[in-house]
Amino acid sequence: MATSANNNVKIVKSWSLMAFAKEFGTPKFAPFENKATGEKFNSLVFDNEGDLTFCHLGKSCQNMDSRDIVREKNNLKVGLNSNDKYTLYKENSSWETLDLF
């Protein structure tokens, strides 16, 4: 996939969130803290009978909570990055149209 972040990390493989969960296990919403900076952040951890796969929330999902993820589950993808880490993200096609008029 040609998607690239500012740090030149590219998505090399992607799944729908639902397909990823079927393959990697039950998703759990997990709060973490960066020990070096004290920054708090959320992540998903997929549990496949004790085999854990961590997936960080990409920029488009950083402010989502567990209810948002469940509500948007059909519009979310998980990408395997070129740095061998997984990222949850929204596709551009899943952007919500605002009815302003």
C-alpha cells in the first residue's frame, strides 16, 4: 500500500479491523503511559489465547475511545507498517460528511 506517514514508514499490508480481529484475537482497549515522557496514550491489544499483538492508534484514531472504535468498526483498518508495528487507522473514504445546511 502506498500510504506513508511523515517519518517515511509505509503500510506494507492491511486488513479490515474485523478481519484482523478474526486472525489475531479478541481486541482489548488498553491505556498505557510512556515511561520516559509520562505521556498517556491508548492502544489496542489483540489477545489470541495469550498471544498478544499490540496495535497503536494512528493519527486518525488517537482521540477514539472503545465505544468509538466499536461504532466505527466497519470503517477502520489495521496496517502492518514497514517498521513491523501495527496501526489502527481510518480510510479517507470513511470520513464523515457533515450536514451543515
